[in-house]
Amino acid sequence: MPLKGPQAEPAVDHGRNIIELERVSFSYGARTVLENADLAVHRGDYLGIVGGNGAGKTTLIKIVLGLLKPTSGLVRLFGRDIASFKDWSRIGYVPQKATNFDANFPATVLETVLMGRYGRRGLFRFPTREDKEMARLALEQVDLWPQRGRLIGDLSGGQQQRVFIARALSGGPDVLILDEPTVGVERGVAGDFYALLKRLNEELRLTVVLVTHDMDRMAHQAMHVACVDKTIFYHCSVDEYFRKTHAEAHPHEHPAAAPGAAGGGGF
Amino acid sequence: MLDLFRYGFALRGLEAGVAVALVAPLIGTFLVLRRYSLIADTLANVSLAGITLGLLLKVNPILAALATTAVASLGIEKLRLSKRVYGESSLALFCSGSLAVATILLSVGRGFNANLFNYLFGSILTVTRQDVNTILLLAAGVAGALALFYKELVFITFDEDSARVAGLPVKALNMLLIVLAAFTITLSIPIIGVLLIAALVVIPVVAALQLRRGFTATILWAEAISLFSVVAGMLASFYLNLSSGGTIVLVMLAVFLVLMPFGSSSGDLPPA
């Protein structure tokens, strides 16, 4: 069942890779964007992918989603080579809001969330009562069921992004992949947003992969960090990440000062 | 009112007009929201080339236009996908190219100019029973195909990347949409004419969008506006002896202007 309850299993199942990249490279013509990137995302993980502008974060995500084909290297989703992977309903995608969304589009909140059921439903089928029920559950998860009749363009940036999460949830995915979800969202709301992702990760045991430049805020929630700059050069826990970046920024200080800043309870 | 029903041609025209009025906004909603309104004009020009070809070869001009637009629509989409030209440049190439073909064919086959006038501007006087049957069949086909793929088309219209990630065959759906657009354009020709077809596809949708409703509600409003405009326009053109195509389009524009103020300014269109 898609919207699962809390389970007693360990938080991260290291035996099961949901996403695996092996020596993945990508170039646009002569320009190399990614080179020999390795990455493994385990079941139950909450991974933040960070990196500067043009570092290849979005390219990495597009490769994982099958929107771009790597120039070389291997991509496996749920243990299958991406070329033969068909089970796309297991992947919930939340696009970058600012670039992918026309605020004038005539769709209600409920209509938008129902779209998340369409890939799973298959061609030639009309939405069923089950689809509507899943859409309701997903909207309740993000506290927007009362807003279901409103136009998506009339909501605030933070609410819109929660609608997109609900759309991804309604398909009953095992992993949520989010591309810069807080771009264009009011600053005060971004924190709540990360808390929501944390709750989904813990309560529904959803694996969460998040591309962001907003490391400081995200760090309080994520378990692991992959730092991208053409290749992936850190892939470690949030504590380690802060120790390393802090040590690089302040080489004269004692590196042990950093972990407190990450503040991450529970892992 | 009774006068109208004494004339078989007027009834035939009305029958075809209602079918066209119901189908055009269905396809128009997807085209307008994908910023592809101009494809309606392009396909209209292509259909003109098809009509002149049909007149020259003495085959049914509507069927000739149907074949030409279907082939051209696939060409337009292929060219757009090749990324060798911008999407709108692809439209411009076909727009002027097909008009060039049409004028050449016209100069070759002198003598059918009078006939052509009806196709340019539309006329319920010249609609034959066979035309009406063709229109009804096509309209049912387009509406049926849209109903089957409705939810997929809504998804790719809203967010193509997410639709692709969800596993939808986006490329095939885009092709389907554009071929259905070609069929819709062609079947509207006898009633509204090549030069004004785009209006029938675009204006009711743009007018309905002013009301700021959900997707399904917007389509239903566009249908209502279209149906009203076509029936009112045809009646007016019959009694006032005006061109049916022009009258219909002016009624649509009037409806758009009436609805305009209700659009809230908070939903301003983003800069192109």
C-alpha cells in the first residue's frame, strides 16, 4: 500500500539500493557537466544533494529520472537498469516550482493532485474512486484538503509546493525526488517544508532525495549529503559534511566544534 | 424562426456548425495552454493548400485538406522536436510555405476562384449533405480520441517533465494532439472558412480562461461560449445576410470582451 504507516524496521536499509549511479558522466557537446559520479541511495534515506550553480545537480537528477541519458556509466533504479525500468509510479517527482509552473493554469488543487495518479492508472482508464481517495489522503498529508477547490495559481508559493508534494504522494511512490523545491517559496515557510519532508521520511518511510542550495536549513532534517561539483566528492552523513566544510572554511579552529551546528537528532 | 427551417441548407449548416462549435474548443484548450495557439492558423493555411489541390485534382476538397493537414502536422512536430529551428519558426515555415503552394496551384488551375471564395470565408449556403456527414464523423472521432486521452493530455499540458517521469508516452501524445488539431481545423472549413478558423479554436478558450475556473470547468465554459457564438452568429448571418464566419467570430469577440473584466488582475500572465 502506498501511504504506509510507521514501521519498526531500521530507518535506513543499507542492503537495498533505490538509486545507484556508477561512474556516470554527462556532456552537452564539448562541455562536461558530470564526470564519473557514483551515488547510492538506500531505502529510507533522506539525502540532500548540494552544490553551486552549474555544478551539475539538476543534470544528476534528470539522469536519475530518465529525462537525460548519461554519456557513459550505469544508472539503476530499484536494482534494474534504467533502460528497462518501467515502474515509474514508484518514483514521485516534485519539479522546480519556479520554472515549471504557469500560475495562470486553470487547474484546481484537487485536479492537480489527481494528475499524480495518471501514470499509474494507465491509458484509456478514467479516474476511479480509488484515485480520488488517494488524492484525498495525499492532500491531508500536506494539510491542504480544505483548499482542494481553489485554483492552484491562487495559493501561496509554499502551499503550491505542498500541492506538488501531494501530487507526487498520490501515486504511492517509494521515493520522493525534489529539485530545488524551495526556490520561489517564502523564506519563513521553507523550514516548515523541510519538516514536512522529514515527517514523510519517518512516518511513511519514504526515501527522500532533495536537490538544494539551501544547505543550512535542509541540514537539520537530512541524514546524508552528496556534494556535487562535476563529480560527487562528499557522500557522507550531515555531521561529517559540516565537520569537513567547517574545517575547510576555518582550518585554524578545532573541527569538533561543528557537529553541534548540524543539530540533527535521531541519526 | 420558421423561415430558417424551410431551407434545408440552413439546417444542414446549423447541424455542422454545432458539431464544429463543440469540438473546436476541446482541442483549443490544450493548444492555448501549451502556448501553441498559432498552430491553428498554420494548419488553416496548410488546409488551403489541400483544398486548392483537391479542386485541381477534382477530389473532395475537404478530404484533400484533411490528408494535407495531417501530414503537415506531423512534419511541424518533427521539425519542432529536431530542435534545428524554434517551435514558432517551424510554424512560420509551414504557414508561408503552404500559402505559397496554394497560390501556385491557384495560378495553375484558373477558373475555380469563385468556388474557393466559399472555402476562404465559409458559407452555410454551400455546405453539402456529404460535407455535413464528413464533419459529423470527424467531430465524433476527435471528441472520442480526446475523451480517451483526456487525463494524459491534461498532465502533459500542465507539466511535461513530470508527465514523462510518471511514464506517459509524451512524444506520442504530442503527435496525437497535433493530428487531432489538424482534423479539427479541416472539419471547420466549410462553416467558418480558412481565414477565420483559428478564432473558433482559440477565442472561446481565451474567453473561458477569464473566468479563472478549474480545468474541467474551463472546458465546459469554453464549450458553452462556443456553442452560443456559433448558433447566434449563424442565425444572425442568415437573417441579416452576412458572412457566417465573420459573424460568428465577432460574436465570440463580444463574449470575450464581456467576460474580460471578471478576470482578476492577481493572475496576470507571466512575461513570455
